[in-house]
Amino acid sequence: MEDQFELGREIDNLRRSIFRTKCGAGLLFICLGVGIFALWNRRVGTVDANELVLRDKAGNVVARLGQDSYSDTCLTLTSNHDASVASLCVDEGGGSVLDLHNLTEGSRAMLTPGFTIYEGTGKIRPGLMIHGPGDGSSNLVKIWLAPGQPKITVVGERQRVIWSSP
């Protein structure tokens, strides 16, 4: 007789367990259906901003996308403590410049298809400038494209031309 009661109790436990499993699976399917419906009706939005600034964990600015003081649109990447900077800017006059420089050593490379000079008047011609470390008077290579005649110039100490293409 005890075996029958034990067997009946086990059957009741199995029935409750099966019922709980069915309820759990049904709840899971309902949640899955709600999630699919929510994603199905999701709309991709647009974020409007004047400037995008990225900061590292210490709060230092490491990237900036926006307009500079001359209204040029620039993407500027900065290393920790502003030791080196890479910037890509496009100006309103249709020019652009890629400027890579190491602020601690004073080396710089600039590539441009031409851009407007704001400090003075006029435009910079298309070209490449590579400037080595130092006080600004040495280790300079310029490749400028004048209309109809490209020119390569290597400048040494005190802006003295070491070599120039014809």
C-alpha cells in the first residue's frame, strides 16, 4: 500500500513539474514575442549635435568632431597630454588639410590638395610638407604643385635651400 501512495505522490510531483515547465516555456515565448514586436517597430533615429567630443577614462579629450574657430569642419585626434595630434579639416572654400604633428618633438607632416589661409590672404597650393624635430629652421621637405610645374624643395639650417627641383 505504501508503494502505491509513494507512486501516486511521485506522479503528482511529475505533473506539477510538467505544469511549471509548460508555464515557464509559455512565459518565455510571450516575452520573446514582445521583444520581436518591439524590435520590429523600432525606428532608427538621428542624433543632431554641433560637436562630438570623446574623452578617455581620466576625462581628457581624445577626439573632437566639429567646427574650429574658422568654421572649418575638423576631426581631431589627440594623444594623452596633447603629445601628438592628427587632424583632418575641410574648409568652406573647398580645400582640406591632413595635419600630423608631434608637439613634444616638434615634427610635423602636412598633406593638402590646397586650402585657404586665414591668418593672411590667399590659398596654400596642393602639396606635402614634412618637418623634422627642432626649432623650425631645419629638416624641412616641401613638395608643392604649382599650376603646370610641380616643385620639390629641401630646406636646411636657417631656411637655406639645400636642393630644389628645376
